[in-house]
Amino acid sequence: MDAHKLKLDFPILQNQPLIYLDTAASSLTPQCVIDTMNEYYTEYPVNVHRGVYQISYKATEKYTQARQTIADFINATFEETVFTRGASSALNLIATSYGLSHVQKDDEIIVSELEHHSHILPWQQVAKKTGAKLIYVPLNKEGRITVENFKRVLTDRTKVVALTYISNVMGYETPLQEIIPLAHQKGAIVSVDAAQAAPHKTIDVKKLNCDFLAFSGHKMFGPTGIGVLYGKQKLLDSIEPIEYGGDMNDNVELFDAVWKDTPYKFETGTPPIAEAIGLAEAVRYLQKLKPEAILAHEQKLKELAVKALLKLDGVTVYNPTSETGIINFNLDDVHPHDAVSFFDEDHIAMRAGHHCAQLIIKWLKVPATLRASFYAYNTEEDVKTFTDAVKKARDFFTSVGF
């Protein structure tokens, strides 16, 4: 992968000096995605499924094609692919619709301290409202979910397993291929947060055999404001929508209504048309690069960076063995917010804080962390600039008495 050439695809990298290391929060957007969305707004900027005029037909056709493109991307069917406002919205839909109707008092919901708030808070609410129990998979000394520790908490009372595919803080991959069959043996369904996985690896929901899976567009070259919920069709058919309004119903009477079939019953109102079309273009761009090639590239950069950071006194790396381009670290005795402001002066953009995953930060026993995340458009020169900046920041804060 020629990351130097790839940078030319991203207008922001041409418009200003920037070393972007915050892809785990949001990726940059390539020109082809911007152009595709602009085409919608300039050539057929109308609603779908409703108009009986030419440009509405075109909008509907493009929107329908986008759903099929994204369904094919994860080896799902058209009917199993639901558009949402984001991964958070998709995960909330699973918990609220499936969870509240299927989970009962004293049932058990397995989660982990690695979960993003979008995957833990909805199930917390389900547990509170139903009287079910949240059960946490013990993490090993590295902070990983292991099959052995999962087996320790799996029981006949387990009804839901809600786990991240790849941690947004530690960058670790959960062994779902081994965990999911174990959960199914107990009759439990498995919900997967794939927001960090979809940009970096090929996902085959049929091979994975998960029951639900969610990811967002803005972490994989796509636009904000759109996410995808995959659900096995029999499960989606069996649950109720949680939002009601236009275009999700077939027939409305005075005191009752009939919903449309999946996926439309979950998509009330005007859908994210431009965003879906843009996400489909992002998927094509991602597939052209090949997720495995992106992952190999970012792993190489991460290993170079970690090797340099481990040589620095006063720097702690919490996940040196992660499988992705995420580095979670701190300058000893320096608050991450102070450090990240220092990096910004060198035009290095990365994240500091809890990363919407306070449980794993508390597990690490620190107030917050710094997170650098590499992606396809980063280069070895970016790594050098980043690690030099860490050394400079360490020396600066040491000199001023932090």
C-alpha cells in the first residue's frame, strides 16, 4: 500500500499540515465519497420511496443499490441490513427491541469492561427494567477477553452475550469465532459491536454466525450520521420497531397499524439518503484497498511506533500487543489532556480521555489515556513525527515540573 499516494485522495491532507491519528474516533473522508454525496445533492436531491417522478426514481434506485452494496460487504441479505443513525443507534435498537421483549428477571446478560458505552449502557437499562443480571467476563492481565474466561461466566441463565469485536481503547480482537458457538449452545443470542472491526477486516456475518452486528460509516471512510444494523432475518421479523412514523407502515387504521417488512419497519421518516449513498462509495473504496492490506499496513506502523515508545522512560504503553493500529498510552504523571494539547501544536491530531469506554480506563487504574490510531493514509514519516513529539512532550513536562 502506497500511503503517500493515498494521501492525495483526502482533501484535508492537501489543505493543511496534519498528522491524523484519531481514526478510531472518525476516519478522514476521501474525495470520491464527497463527490458521490455531492452528486446526490446536485442531481437528484429528493426523497425516496414516495415520488413518482424521474429524479425520485433515481434517488430510490441509488439508495436501494447502496443497501445491497453494504449487505454484500458483510455477506448479509438485503432484508437483514438496516440503516440507522449510527452504530450507537443500532445497538440501542437491539437492546430496546429485542432485550426488553426477550429478557426476564434473573436472566443473565454477558458483557465486558472493554465495551464502548454504546454497547454497555443499553444493556444496563435492560437489566434495570427487567430484573436481569449483568455478568462481566473477567479480563486477563493484558485486558483481553479470552475463551477460558468467557466459559467461566456462561451459564444456563445466559440469554444475551454483548461483546465488542475489536476494543476501541485496547485494540484487542475478541475471539468471537470460538465464543459465539458456546453462547448458542446455551440458547443465548450474540450482539456484536463491530464499529472498530468493519474498517480493518473483512466481516462475514454468516461465517461468524452472530445474531446481531452493528457498525458506523464515519470510521470507515464514510459520512457521519449513518450506521448499519445487521440482524438474522428471523430475529428482525420477530421484534418490534422502537420508532414510529412515516414510511415504516403498510396500513394505518384508527386504533391499529400494520408495519412494513424488515428492514423498512425499523426506518421511519426520511432516511439518511446521501449518507447511505456515500457509505456505499466508502465501502467500494475500502474494498479496492482491501481491509486485510489496510490492517497489515497499520499494524506495521503501530509496531514501529510501539518499539520507539517502549525505549522512552516516562512513557507507559498499555497495549503493546494489540492486533490493530491503536496505541493506548500515557506520559507518566502528565494528564492526557495536557499532553494532547502539546501534540496539537505539532499538528498531530489524536484523542485523550475516556474514549467513551470508562470501564476499561478504570480497569487500567488511570484517570484517562492518550490514544493514537493509525490507518491507511498514515506513513512511516507520520510515525517518526509522532514518536519524536512524544519524546519532546515528555522532556517539556519534565522540565516544567509535571
